[in-house]
Amino acid sequence: MIQTERPIEKKVLLMGTCLCDAFYDEAAKATVEVLEHLGVEVIFPENQTCCGQPAFNSGDWVASRKVALYTAEVFAGDLPVIVPSGSCAAMNFHGNPLQFEECPDEKVTSLAKRTWEVIDFIYNGLGIKTWKGKFDQPTRIAFHRSCHSRGTDSGDAVVNLLSSIANAEIVSFGQGEQCCGFGGTFSVTFPHISGRMGTLKMDHILEAKPDILTSGDMSCLMHLTGLARAQGRPIRHCHAIEILRDTLLVSSSL
């Protein structure tokens, strides 16, 4: 556990997301550890469920509205809501208000205004512009900028913070802005197209010879690395928040 001597200056609510719960619990743990190190008290509402995105993307807005209303109730109040997923964060601040355009809900609207993707929150919310961390040796990082984070400040926040880590190099790769092919239910409805898109993306990423593949979206990482592993070319990967935690120089002043 990362220790901190900084006083508690802020409180936030953590939305753990379904993927953290089922597959990437380390991303949620790293989120808590990094935020606490930065003097932020993290509160985890245990009755939280899903943001509603699977039903929303499938066109079942009747079901997704019910989930959105429940989520807005769970995260009611005025505290910032931190999400270690660009996709789920975007559902809160874009998707859920969209499906209530004709009949706005006060709590849904409030949640939208208070939701932050975690790296965006650290960089732009807390104003941490450099990360006093270090890799033990030169490390090449390939950053996948997910579709849901486009049009937000999350991607630039990740690149800037990771770039400031000692011995870190952000490497570019071909068609870097292309979709990974996951697209939530798209990968289930059109698995062959999704697989080909992901394979093409991995072709470009591996050509850059990175040491680590990272992203702010676990769903993209799950799709890309699952394909790579099945094709016999696995790659080291983790959420960007884990890199911040694992390279942290605890004795440094951030």
C-alpha cells in the first residue's frame, strides 16, 4: 500500500465499473492508492452496479434508463465521481443525459456534471501536471486512445503524465486513432469484423515494439490483449493508473 503524508484535502466517490469487478480489480485498487497518496479520501458505495452502457448500446433504452436512475441515486450528492474507465465515464456524462433529453432527470444531470475519468481528474481536476515516478530501466509505452475518450481531456492527460515519468517513452504506432474493434456489444454482434479490427490494431502496436500496452479503457485492453494472447503474441499490459502507482517515488513531492 502506498503511504502518504499529505493531509486529506478532498473527498470523492469511486465508481468501480463492471470490468474492475470481474477482471481488472488491480485498476480499481491502484485508483484508490494513487488518489489517497494525493490527499484524496475515496468513498466506495457498495450498492453500485453498472453504468447502463450495455443496454444503452444495444438500443434497450427502457432498461438502460432504469440503470441510469439507480446509478444516479447511488452516487447522489455533490462529490466528484471518479471512474477508471473512459467508456463508463462517458456513459455518465454523455450517454445517460442523452437518453433523458426529452425528460431531464435532476440526479442524472448532476451525476453527469460531477463525473471524471481518473487520469483526467488527476491532471485537470487536481492540477498534477507531472508525475514524479521512475522506471528502473528505459520503458517504451504504447498508449491506446479509446473511442470513448475522444473529445475529452483524458487522452492528453494520460500522455502528458506518462511522458513525465523518468525512463518512460511514449511510442507512436500506425493508425493510432483507429478503433480497437471492441465496441462493447459490437464485438458480440459482429465478432469476425471486431476480431479483424483488433488484429489490425495489434499488428500496428506490435510493430512499434513497446514494452507495455496501456489505455484508460479496460474493455479495449481486454479485447486487444485477448486477441494477442489467442494468436500466440501476448504483450504486457495494464491500465494507465497502475503505471502511475507502480512507478511512484513515494519520497518525492508531487
